[in-house]
Amino acid sequence: MRVGIMGGTFDPIHTGHLIAAERARVEAGLDEIWLMPANVPPHKTNKPRATSHERWEMVCLAAEGNPFFRGIDIEIHKGGVSYSIDTIELLQRQYPEHEFAYIIGADMVEYLPQWHRIDDIVRLIHFIGLARPGYSLELNALPEAIRTRVQLVPMPMVEISSTAIRKYRAEQASVRYLVPDKVLHYMEVNRLYES
Ligand code: ATP
Ligand code: MG
């Protein structure tokens, strides 16, 4: 089975994530998409606004209704800082019969050389890269060992970010359609990102 892992802070998960995951699934012929919230993302200076539990619940709600999608809580369950190398090693030990790919947006493609132990990561897994407004998918800028492990797949530009959603929420502005309805409802009930 071929599994696409989409990691993220998902603070909150939004339609951009879901479109990217679905494009990757179809274009790269993946059997399943596992949406995986990070516990503590190593590359972010601000800690997530919502708790790990809240981000996990929103991921599960967003995955509902797509039979190819599911949430995976491996990083949240492990706790601490979520380094991809640890996760990949764990996944490959736990599911030796699966072939994994990491699904990432263009901002993360640009940032790949800075990933903790990227030289080890690219030996274990390949990446599926998708366009994102404001970032380049110019693979030539990447070292060869990384570049050759990134497959680009077409993606309509979607200018949605969790940062923008948190900002809208703080301004009491609507985020309807930027997130799935169930995620919107969850944010309202739990009064997330209201200030
Ligand atoms: P924040 O603004 O808080 O950083 P974000 O919208 O960037 O949130 P993340 O959880 O940081 O969301 O991103 C998880 C993954 O999803 C990353 O690989 C990122 O590149 C990708 N991604 C997020 N939004 C988009 C988008 N609109 N188009 C393509 N890829 C995206
Ligand atoms: Mg981000």
C-alpha cells in the first residue's frame, strides 16, 4: 500500500491542506492519506494556539467523509518536539509493508535543506511537492540528494493559511468555506482563536 503522509501543525486544518492532500493522492496514485498533526513543530518559533488534542480532533473531523483520508496521532502520542526522522523510522518499523511519501507545500519544499537530519530522511522517503502562493517550486535551488527525491504534482494555487484563519477568527470575521463545516463548528463550540 502507498501512503501519503501530510504532516502539519494544523492550527487549524483548512481547505488548502485537504485540496493538496487530495491532489497528491490522485496525481501520485496513493492508496491512502494520513493527516498527521505535529505535537511541537521543530521549525516554528510560536507554539500552536490550539492544544494538541484540539488540533487532533479538528484533523479527524476534516478527514471524515473522505474514505481515503484518516488522521494519525503518532507524533502527538509520542509527545515532545516532532522530528520527521523519528516519525519516519517509527512508521517504517510499525508498517514495514507500506510505502510512505511525505506531502508538502512549496514553503516546506524551500525549507527542506534545513530539516533536522534531512540527509537521512531522503534515504528513507520521498516527497510530493505542491504549489503554494508566495513560494517557489524551483527544485534546481536544492542540493541534488534532495531534489531527486521530490516529485512535483499539479495543484491549483490556494491562498489559505492557518495564520489567516486565526486572524479572521480574532477579528470575528467568517472563515466559512476556508475550513470544512465540521471544523468551523468545532472552532465555534470551543471558541478557538477568538482573541
Ligand atoms: P501556519 O500559517 O500556521 O504556518 P499553514 O497554513 O502553513 O499554517 P501548516 O500546518 O503549517 O499550515 O502546513 C502543513 C503543510 O501543509 C505544509 O507542508 C504546508 O506547506 C502545506 N500547506 C498549507 N497550506 C497550503 C496551501 N494553501 N497550499 C499548499 N500547501 C499548503
Ligand atoms: Mg505553515
